[in-house]
Amino acid sequence: MTRKDYAVGVTVAEGGLDEPDQKFYETYVCGADRNYTGYCNPKTDKLIDAQSMEANPDRRRQLVWGIERRLAEDASRPVLLYARFATCRHPQVKGLVTMTNSRFNGWRMEDVWLDK
């Protein structure tokens, strides 16, 4: 993939964060290292910058989905699937706070306890 020596190729999302900044800047902006298709659209880059600076979570979500739509329509790197995950725990587990923007990050256990 990095040599761009392919007709059709499939890669998994390579980053460990479920964060639009990490995905967009690493994969879709002009000249990004993991932009294997060479996709470059300055208008998309500006939208990516706008979502990165947006403090309102609802507005940022709208911007991110708009960028996702644009990337799909441009066939820059089609998404074949979005994995769906859930967090389950026993009711005795107390103090566990999971992140709202990631299924992998934020599992800090210093405030977690079992209530028997």
C-alpha cells in the first residue's frame, strides 16, 4: 500500500484512536503519510481544519459526518464497514468512566472498585 503498487487494496484503520483529527489528518489531507490513494482536495482539508477547531460537540459531529460523506462521494478511500462495539460490565463495578469518543481509550482503573 505504501508503495502505491496495487490495483485494489484493503487496509484496516491503522490508528488506535477513535478521533476524527487523527483519522483525517493522517489519512485524507493532501500529502498525509497514510493517504495511500493520493487523494487531495483543498476544500476537504479546510473542512477537516474546521471540525478540528469546533468546540461544540454537536456541530463538530455534523462537520465530521459531512466530511465522511464528501470522502465517500469522492471515492477517496471507501469505508467498507464501521465496527459497532458496546461496553458491558457487572453492576458491582463502580467508578468506571468510559470515554464518549473512543472504544479503546480512557480505561483508567484508579477510581474503579467492586461493590459486593
